[in-house]
Amino acid sequence: MTRSMKPTTKPAPRSNSGSNARSISRATLTSGSVGPLVRPVDVMNLPPQGLQVRVTATAEECAVLAKDFKLPAIRSLLGDYKLSGSAKGVHVEGRVTAEITQTCVVTLDPFDSTIEEDVEVDFAESSGMPPEPPTEMHEYEPPDEIVKGHIDLGAITAEFLVLGLDPYPRKPGVDFEYKDDGDVKDSPFAALGKLKGE
């Protein structure tokens, strides 16, 4: 195709350069809206110079997403995007930024952090969707579908937020080597799968 108290500890923002691959493929998250954050955008008549769109989650949407993704709080969630292309195919580039509170897996203390994820996603009409390649091509990610002339940037914003989450967050200064026991039922990714009915 990449939520009001003041932060007490704010690790350096992270981009998605390679971080998404470590935990989950976006292909398992897409298609359809995610939870309460829905921002349909009409792409039937995109201007030649492209279209700038900003998605800002409300306090209520942040609260519901925080509950769904098992976070103590999402203090803010913002997506800035540029859309280019036509009604048959749309390219979306941008960035998702969030101020969140997570729970340290070592001390169980809450701590504040910033998530920054670069976004690059393609959309296409269902008639123009390419056939999926052989299963051995694990890196293949087909375009998302344009539905009735619209794409949902709210879903994209929520998906890239969860892709930027560390499934085993540690408070700054805390050193701990976690050994995965295979139990991910309480992870944000499991919560996202439930939202999408998977």
C-alpha cells in the first residue's frame, strides 16, 4: 500500500519504518470501518492537484477506541492525508499521530507516549481489484475497496494507530526481556479483530 492530563513521560515519537512488520500485517486489519471512528470521503471527483483531508477523533471516539484497544487513555488522535487519483483508483499518503497512555508490562504503571505512523494506502473499485497472487507472496497487500464512491479515512486512522502500538509497552527506563508465550487474546490487535468480526 504504513487520547486530559499532561504527559509525565513522553518517549520519542516513532514512525512506522519497519515497525509494523514486527507484529501484524495490515492486510489482516483492513476492509470495512473500525469501531466508532468513521470518516467517509467522496472520491468520485478528486481535483487534479489532489485533496487534503484531516481526521480528528472526538473525545468520545477516543474513549471508545481506548476501551476497544485496552489502553488507559487516548488523549488525542489525528490523521492528515493527501488523496490523489480518480474514482477508479485512489492513492492515500499521510500520517497518524496520537497521544496515548499505556500500561507498562513490567511495573504495571501507566505512562504517556506519542505514536506517529506514516500512511500509504491504495484504494480501487471492486471491478479493478487485481487477483490475489500465490500464497507464498506474503508481502502482497491488495488495494482496499472503494465502496459506492467513498473511502473511509476513519478506519485507516484507527488501523494505523493500532499498528503503531507496542504490544508489550515498557515505561522509559524500565528494562525487561519479554518472552512471548503465544497468548495474545488481550492485545490491541485481538481487540481490533473482534471489532471487525474476525
